[in-house]
Amino acid sequence: MRPIRSALVALAFSLAALPAWASPAEVERALPGAQKTGEASYHMLGIHLFDAEAYAAGGDFSWNQPFALTLNYQRGTRQSTLLNRSISEMTQRGAGNAQSLAPLRAQLARCFPDIARGDRVTGVSTGANTATFYYNGAQRCDVQWPGFRRAFFGIWLDGRDGPARTMSARLRGEA
């Protein structure tokens, strides 16, 4: 019994020594050497919906460089809810209206399945107009749309008021 206990203690210490900033495998593959720029949790009406983490080269966020955003879901949600909310937010940001964004919605439908508690979605912004999305570590889709980086990722990284602004600043490493 004593050797098993010793092995478990050694394992616990070795796991504790893992870097807290270790990025998900898909981030490491897409952006080798990227470091966490920040993290934040999102709650609505007191309900914890997801935890977010942003990654970029050197841990320095810039809209002009590739970055990754990972959402770790604490509650399940339907694909239609994710799509409706994303398009609504993009419309509010001046990216177009529901009709003009319909082709983008079709692209995003390939990216986002129904979400269960514990699922992880990672978006890697590879250029101003392009992104690759991963679901629980597996590549799911590529998106190409004019101004996609700011219009889509700005939902989380460019909050304009109250809690959204605070969350965005934390993710960009500014708070």
C-alpha cells in the first residue's frame, strides 16, 4: 500500500508542476509557442455559461496578429442559439444584417454543433478575414469572410460596456 501512496503523491506533485498557462493542443498546433494573454468567465443572470481563454504569440494580444480564443462551456446550448446570438452580435457591431450575413451563418453552422457541458470550442484567427475552428480539439471548419476577425472575435475581445468590456480587457491581458 505504501508504494502506491508514494506513486500517487509523486503523480500529484508532477501534475501540480505543469504550467498553468499551458495551451490546448489545437492552439499549440495552430500557433506554436502561443501563450495565454488572459482569461475570464462569463455569467448571465448568475448562471455560469463558459470560461474563456485567449492566446497569442508571446502572450501579447494584437488585432493585427493571429490569436486563438477558447471557450470552455459550463452549460449546454443548441447550435441554433449559438448561431442566432453570433449573428445578432455581429449585426450590432455593424457587420451587416441577418440577410447579408446569411452566407456567413451557413459557414458557421458547419463549425458549431450542439454544445454539452464540458465541451471546448477554439477559434484561431489566422488573418483579418479567416479563422479555423476546433471542437474538443478536433478541427471542425475554416471560415472566410471580409472583416471576420473583428466582427466575430470582437464579440468576446472588444466588449463595449460594463461586464463585456471588463471580460474583453481581461482576455486581452489589459486588466
